[in-house]
Amino acid sequence: MAIISYKTGSVYCYDCVIALKKFIGSLDGVESIEMDGEDKIDISYDASEISEDKLTWIVGESVDKLGFKIERCR
């Protein structure tokens, strides 16, 4: 299992958090998603089922559609 983290730079509303958790959490290979409600998303995933690049693209597109921006934590 691998973990990837993103900075959101903005506080999400409760409905946005639920929508992201449902969508991203339902992806094949995603084990769990944790959002601290302030500025960070941590996603645990199986790298043999989904690549980091694909996951980053999907997360970025999803977050962008909700009107927020993300930045990959290194």
C-alpha cells in the first residue's frame, strides 16, 4: 500500500468532503481517503491497481470541478 498526499489550500464544505470521499474512495485500488477538513488529503492506494499519475490526474480533475485547486505534497 502506498500513500499520496495533497494540499488543498482551502477549506472544503461538508458536502464537498463527502462527495470527494465517495468518488475517490470508490476507485479501484484506493484503500482509504482521509481529509483533515482544512488543507490536506491523504489517499492510501494499491500501486499495482492504480498508478500515482492516474490517481493524481483523477483527484486533480475532481477537485477542480468542485472549484478548488490541489498541490502534490512531496
